[in-house]
Amino acid sequence: MVFLVMGAIVLIGLIVVADIAARAWAEQRVAEEIETRLPESVTGDVSVDIGGFSVFAQYLTGRFDDVRLRSNDLTVESVPVRADVSLGGVPTDTSQTVDTADGELVLTQGAVSSLLAQQGLEGDVSFTGNRVAYDTTATFLGQSFAISLEATPSVSAGALIFTPDEASVGVGGLNVQLDELFPALGTEGLQVCIAQYLPEVVQLESVTIAGERAIIGISARELPLEESALARTGSCS
């Protein structure tokens, strides 16, 4: 009996060690696959953690229950972004789709400024409390004027929206409407299209300002893993 118990303990230990090794190998393979399948505008290293009790058992079912992706050095069109995403129901057959994806993208003040600049909106962004301050200049009747906005952030149809709560314009006494001086403001506010950098099935869910970071909540259902599908990015139109 003692020998049987000892043998069982050794066998269990070997299985655990083998599972740990298999988990590490699988995490590395998944990370490499994801990095090669990112949209062309996105580059960076991704770390992968596979949850659940046994990698072997999950592999035999054809799906991993919980896979977490993290990256602290992604760049989107040269703009730095941090990402943390949890995937549920990840198939071993990459022609199938991931059941669920939920996570967040983290942007600094400078990153938001750069994204605005890429869309033709030059200016400086800073975060104050739960609001966004935006300072820029505009030309009217041959003169350059300073514009300062304080806005509440939100998300809609794949875009970050900054809706002004307060605005000031240095116009030297001229009677000028803000929308005349700064047409890019539009009817809803400043818009930063994020969907154009993400696979088209990914949705923006929320945005929160925390200190010097903007945290954007994202989600997807039936997320494809095929490279051609991931390369199809969304739009804000």
C-alpha cells in the first residue's frame, strides 16, 4: 500500500510538472500567434496567461476556458497603448471564434494628443479629475486665436467623444461663434476614432479618466482568430 501511495504521488507530481511545462509552451505559442495576427497599424509584444486547472484537459475539450492577454508596449500608428484583455472560450482550432473578449486600453495624455493630431486636430490634452482639457489655436480672418476646452469624455460608435462643458476663446473683443472658429468641434464635440485601429468586431464600452490615464473599456463576442479577419478594422462612420 505504501508503495502504491508513493507511486501515485510521484505520478501526480510528474503530471503536474508536465502540465506546467505544457502551459508555458502553450502560452508562448499563443503569444507568438497573436503578435503575427495583429492589424498592420498595431505592433508590440504580448504576454499570455492561460487559466484553469489543466492545460491538457482544456486542450482535449478543444477550448481554453480563460486566457489573459497583456501588453505594456503596444503601439498604434506609433502611439503607445497599454492593453489588458481577458478571453473566454478560446478554441484550439483557429478557424473558429473566441466566445468572449473583455478588457481595457490605457492611453496617456500624450497618446490622446497624438491620436487627435493624426486626425488633423493639433493641440495639447491634459486630464483633470474626470474631465479632459484641450488647448489649441485656430485662425480666423487672418488672425490666430487660442482656444481652451474642458470636456466630458464618452464613447459612441467606435469613437472617443469629448463634449465641451466649458470653452474660452481669445478673440480680442471680436464677436465670433466657437463653431465658426473651430469647425472640427462638430455638434457632439471632438471625436477620436478608435475603431479604425481595432478588429471590426471589437466595441468600445466605456471611458474613465484616472489620474493621467484614459481607460477605455472594450468588448467583443465571437472574436475571429484568422489573420485576415483580425486585419479588418472598424470605422466610425
